[in-house]
Amino acid sequence: MNRERSKQLYEESVNYLPGGVNSPVRAYKPYPFFAKKAKGSKIYDVDENEYIDYCLGYGPVVFGHANEQIIKDATNQLELGTDYGVPSQKELQLAQEVVERVPCAEMVRFTNSGTEATMSAIRLARGVTNRKKIIKFEGAYHGAHDAVLVKSGSGAIGKPDSPGIPEESTRNTLLVPFNDEDALTSMINDNKGEIACIIVEPIMGNIGCVPPKDGFLQFLREITEENDIILIFDEVITGFRLSRGGAQEYYGITPDLATFGKIIGGGFPIGAICGRRELMEQFAPSGGIYQAGTFSGNPMSITGGLSAFKILDTKAYKTLHDSGEYLRSGMGDILEKLDINYQINGVESMTQIYFTDVDVYDYKTAQTSDTEGFLKYFHELLDNGVFIAPSQYECAFLSIQHTKEDIDKTLNAMEIALKKVVKK
């Protein structure tokens, strides 16, 4: 494929944007393609190349690009204004929709991003419990704020993952391997009465796609209740993608608090915190724990969320389920045909292939993957008109607009790519 215009734009962008991009996950060598438009299951670059899109904005575009319902509603809202700075009826309506859908939700606070939501949820947990320590799982990403932007690795206490974060910002962040009940039990026993919350991605979506082992989320619920620890589900990725009520409905486990982003705004920037009334009412102005955002609950994002909930009905989730099963079945057939012992993880419309022969169930096992081989695989797919995220540690997503024809073309491209990349 010719990507000369993208190359030119990238060479110019590095003079104005750090690394030529506005988020490091968008960068890859030699240069990323620059998007011109997107529609349905496809994204198009400035050189007029078409790609079947499995990145989908890193997850939120579950309803497909440029969805007609969202365009219609957003256009109507544009004529009514884009920022009020005062409450609107639509904020109430979207909050009511969230409460109706999400098992743990009795009240909602809208934010501007998933990062802001997780940061505020952790502050709420600390404020309510009057405890400082939090537990997160190795390899989990809960946004780019200091308390959770820490490496996993040697030692129980996370070290800052970026210059500019003081070590004292993370000394109260404790790390535990995902899916490891014994390690979590030991950590809690060693810090008895000091832990404010456990924050968890119900499906680890930032080391690829790692589901919980059977019973693990139930174990989390039980051990947090036994120790008066607040359980936070970070559903920025899983929320309204796995089911109407997110991962908590899907797995039948109700946390104390949950955070959302991405999908809840219909493609517009947004985040949200929801949970039990007695916890949520501790946020200002009804309580003393400060949380604010001038643009929070802006009418464009709220309108996008109301539109998204119109679209994400029972039929939509059946479509996503069937597409995910079809894609993973086809991928499994390819691996068997080529006699490749790689791992395929997935739940509903979330999928990842790991370039390793080791079962992947946590951060350590995900790190056994051949990341260089995966990057070559990414480029081969891209050259064959299929766009996935350019990292082994991201996830591939389906939308309701992906057709059987799209998936068949994708499977053909995957077989071609694997034949070229895998060395036996």
C-alpha cells in the first residue's frame, strides 16, 4: 500500500507534536498512518487506503464509525449548544439509564475521561475509609495518573512508571498478580486494616485480553467484604461492551464502585463513576470529598451516550457475541492448520492472539510473548487491509458493523501474515 501522504504528515508532525502523536500507543515504526475518515467497520487513511478496523479507537466504537443515529442526535445537539456550565435534563436521563443498566449503580458522577474517573474513585475510597493503601494488579492500566501509573515487577510496592512521578506518590500502591488468590490474600493479611480499595479490570484489556479465572471475581468480592475494602471495577473497556450492564452483569459480581469511559459517550470524550448511594453521596457538594470538572456532563458527550444506549440493545449484543465466536473459531482453525501453538484469548467482542506457547492468564505470562514477531504480524495485516492495535499488549475489538465478509477477509489476511512471520 502507498502511504506517502501519511509519511509526509508524520515528518511534519514530529516538529509540532511530541513523537508526532498525541498518545504514545499510536506510535509505531516507521510511521503511523493518518486517518481521513471512518465509516461502519472501516477506517480510511489520507492515501485513500481502506482498512477493516479492529482498533476502533481502542475500544469505544462498538456501534461502528459514524453511526447514523449518533450523527443525527449530535447534529441536533450542536444547534442547541456544546457547553452550558449548568445542569441539563439530558445528564439526568443518562444517569438514569446507567442506574437502570448497571447492577452496582445507585448514583452517577460524570467526568471527562476514564483516567479522571478512576482517579476520583480511588480518592473517594480513600476518603470514605480513611486509609491510604490501594491494590492494583500487575499490568493493569487505570489511566495516566500518578497513583496507578506504576510498573509491576520485583517488590510488592510499585515504582513510578514515568519520570515526573515522585516515589512517594506510589508508595501506597500495592501490586499483586492477576488471577492469584494466594498472593492477594497474603497482601491483604500483611496490610490488615490499611487498604482502602482494590481496583481491577474485570478483563485485563491492557496486556492484551486476559479474562478472570473461574471464581476469581467472586473471590475478590468476598475478600473485600470480609476486610471492609472497597471493590472498584474499572470498566472503561468492558463497560457496555460485554453486556447491557458491563462485566459486572456479565459475570454476576457486583462491586461497590465502577468506572466507565469510552462507550458511554457514543464516541465523545467522557468518563463516569457509579456505585452505592452511601459512597457516591460523599462526593461534593453533598459530601466533603472534592471532585469537579468544568466540562463534565457536557451536552455533546451526554447526547452521544444517550444515542449509544439506544443502539446497544439485545440484538446488538447477540451480534457482538456471534462475531466474536466466529472470529476466534476461524483463528483457531488457522493455528491448527499451520501447526502453530500460539494462544487465543477472548471474551465476547474482545480478542487477542499471543505469540507464545504459554497459557496467558496474567502479566508475567503475557510477557512471554514474542513482541517483535507480533509487530511484524501487525504490519503484514496492515498491508492486507486489516488494522489492529500495533502492540501485543492491546486488544482487538469488534463492532456491530463488522460483517461475516469482513471477518472472512480478516481471517484470510491473518493466515497470510502468520505464514510470513512465524518461523518454525
